[in-house]
Amino acid sequence: METKLSLLSRKEQFQQLFPSEPSYRWKQIETAFFDGHANGWQDVQTLPKSVREGVEQEILWMTVETEQVYDSKQSQTFKAILKTRDGLFFETVLMENRTGQWTICVSSQIGCAMRCSFCATGTMGLKRSLLSDEIVDQYRFWMSFLKARPEISQRISNVVFMGMGEPMANYENVKQAIRMWLTYTDIGSTHITVSTVGILTQLDRLLTDPDWPSVRIAISLHSANQEKRREIIPTTVDDFLVKLADWSHRYAETLGNRKHHVTYEYLLLNKVNDGLDEAKELAQFIRSTSSGKINVIPYNPVPDKPFERSQRECIDQFKNILVLAGLDVTERRSMGNDIAAACGQLVTTKKNVQERS
Ligand code: SAH
């Protein structure tokens, strides 16, 4: 039997249960969530016994349960399927990064409403947004996963919102989760990246939000041609590219510093958006924005989708044009292909998630 989902956050539940407890009490609890010593409420020795027993009965130590963990044979990558209290499944990934530490790829929603044509998650539609505790607990899940494996590096140094869902369509919960990590873990704000399809109203919102943390933003561009982008990404609004370039300048003016820079992601789809003219069009667009950073992504083919990965030669030529245009180009490494762990390609092998949710 599934337990009913509480829409209250753990903090709100605590405040309802213990309205007269001092405010530092909840901070003690949040500290225990992240200090790596406690495996459950019983280990939170800073709490008086009566409080500990009360929270043990009523508040979840972990809002997600482990359904399955996959281990990639090709690279140091793990993928977990987690289960929410209302019986839904979603994925999160742990990948070794260039510093030998770990990057976690987190989901912000179960499914996604954006329906990008190439994306596996989009085929599910949107089931629901994740609560901030469920986002936070993806980090805590991997923290205890690593703790159980003392032979490997323990440190999670980066978080990317590149799992299931559109983080800007779950703005408040994503923001709360990030603020929690920034307060209680040693992850710096420049080591957290929110990847978005580019919901302009939400991008505008963060410009005037004093609580928006100084994390990195990555925009999934995938085409610098308005019509083509709309074919690939159906949520593309009229004049998207012009409006996005305008936003990028306002972003740089309002928040611009080393911490707040924007990267443009460009997924290369064979013979769809990987031509030399498209590279030139992209270079021209990027020059009209406030940033010069492009992250080129080789496509991880999704079953039943009519797209293929671009040829290596083509990827190199495409990148070369951007480099010659003076742009800062990086290419995303493919990780854990054998366990379908690549970011943005989460879930949806039928066996794994869809049929069970
Ligand atoms: N909704 C957010 C997060 C999506 S996943 C966004 O649109 O940015 C993060 C990145 O992976 C996005 O750039 C997305 O377009 C890309 N992606 C999705 N499916 C992919 C696939 N099969 N192969 C490679 N990248 C993919």
C-alpha cells in the first residue's frame, strides 16, 4: 500500500507538530540530514527524546525509497530509480567527474510537460513536480550510497539539474532545494547548474528574486533558427531567440559576475541541426547574447525517436566553426550509456519505469 503524499514540507510538518520548539531545533535537524553521521531519527542525538519520538512517528527521514540501482560497466556512473511516497518512479544519476569527485544529476519533476521531440522524458508527459524535500533527498540518497562504499571517493562536488523535468516549471521547489544544499553541504554555488529549456517568464522572475541563488544557468538552445527550434522544441515561443538574447543582457546587467554566467547547450542531431550553416547561425546568435559559452551535446539515441547521433567528423567540424568564431566550446562526455544514464535520457525504458508508475 502506498503512503499518502504530504504536500507539506518536512519543515512545515515539524512546525505544526512542535509549534513551541525554538527555531534552532529545526536547524539541528537539517544539520543532521547532511552531516553523514545519522542514518535515521534515532541517531539525531541533539534532539530531546520527546521531540525525537514525535518526529520519528510523523516525519519522513527520507522522502524517497530506493527501487533499483544500476552500475555502469563502462564508466564510474550509477543510476538509481527512486520511488516517491505516492508510488511514482523517477531517476537520479551519480557520475565521476574530471576532478575524481562526483557530480549528481537530479530530477526536478516526474516526467515533463515540454515534450521536446528528441527527449525520452517528454514522452511520459508530466506526472507531477517533485517537492523540495524530494529534490534535496536525491543528494542525501547518493551521500549514503557513497558512505556505504568507503573504497571510492566520497565527495559530491557538483549538482546538475539535467535529469527528468523542467526545473523552471518547478521554480520554488528547485530554489528551496538549492538553498538547502548551499547551506548544509560544501557544494559551492558555481558547482550547481540549472539546465532549462528557457521558460522566459521564469527566467525573468529570477532576475528580481532576491532569494535566487547564484548558480549557473544552462539554456537548452539546440537551434539558433526560430522555425527549426520550434520543430525540435514545441514550447518555443514567438521571437524566442530575440527575447532570449535580450534576457541574457538583462541577466548580465542585473546579476552578472563570475558566478552568474549562462551556457548554451546545443544537442547535435544528425542531419537535423548539425550542418555548417547551422554552426555559423549559432555563432552569430551567441555573439548577440551576453555569453560566449557553448556546450555541445552528442545525442544519446532514444528508442522510437527518429533521431541519430551526429558523426564524429561532423561534431568536430561543428565545434571548429564555433571555436574559429571565438567562442568557448566544450563537449559533454557521454557517461553510462549501457545503463541509459545519460542526463536527459533518464527513465522510460518501458521495463524500468513507465509501466510501473
Ligand atoms: N528540461 C531541462 C533539463 C533537461 S535534461 C532542459 O531542457 O534543459 C538536460 C539536457 O539534456 C538538455 O539540454 C536536454 O535537451 C538534453 N537531452 C535530452 N535528451 C537527450 C538525449 N537523448 N541525449 C542527449 N541529451 C539529451
